[in-house]
Amino acid sequence: MKQRKNKELELSALFLYKGEEDMETIEYEWVKQTRKIMLDVCGNLTTEILTANVEGFGYPSIRNLLVHTADCYHAWLGSFLLLRTRNPLTPKDRFMEMSLDDIRDRFLQVDRYVKEVWSEYEGMMEEPVKRIIPWRDTGESLSMTPRQLLFHTVSHEFHHKGQVMAMMRQLGLEPPNTDVLGVGKVDE
């Protein structure tokens, strides 16, 4: 049984990495499509709804969750992997100043970071990068592969997108379908 399980894992790994560069591009296009659906819906919300405090979430408003979500990419891709900034995180006292257009701009930069990671780490997505976490004053270091950090940021976005949809429901709104199954085929 154990041998069969190991063989299944090997086959799964082989399937996942066959043509990996094309798959990553297609999968990230899906991420962008579902993000656009969410941001477009948020563009139709009043400022009161976008900034309403909803209990039970670490970031208590839709706007704050969106800023935090973009910041994760800025931190792990833009700062840790690409070394583009030492201050990737929006200070919480600046969240109130962030408009939806500012958030859209943060996500456009995210898209550029993703492309840069693919370019700069081409053929090295499985090579661990070990360095001190640039935005932390503790001197804490971390060793992760670019693929792990890219996967972390995307899964983090989908986690918080689900929270945004839950917030919309709690605020009496009908959220859109932002599942990858709900988007069309990516044009190549």
C-alpha cells in the first residue's frame, strides 16, 4: 500500500511539473481574472460598505483585506525574492487613505512582480532562497523556494478573497462567483 502511495505521489509530481512554465502562466491569468471580478464588484460598493467594520476578521473591512492581500505579494515577491523594497507593507495608519484605485495600482505592481519572479528565477523555481526577511527588524532569516512563495501568495489571496465574499454576505450583499471554475478560458 505504501509503495503504491509513493508511486501515486511520483506520478502526481511528474504531471504537475510537465510544462510547468506554461501552466504557471495560465494559472496566474486565472488568479488575475478572479481578482478583476472581485475588484470590479468592489468598485460598485459605496465607501461606507467598502470600509465597514465586519467583526470576526483580522482585517475588519473589505478595503483593509484587499490592502493586506496585495501587501503579501509585495513582501514575499517584491521584497524577499526580488529585493525591490525594504518596506513592502502598508502601515495600518495609512489604510484609511487607500482608495480602490490605489489598491488596483498595488495589484498591477503585484502582476509585474510575478512576471519578474518567473524571469529572474527561470529554471531555479525549486532552488531555495535563504536570506534575512528584509522588512523585519528581528534579523530573522528564512529559506524558501520561489515556487513556494509564489504558491503562498496566491493561496493567501484566495483565502482572503473568500473572506471578502463572506464580508459582503454579512453586509447584506450578493457576492459574485470568484471561483476559478467561474472564469473563461485564458486566451493565449
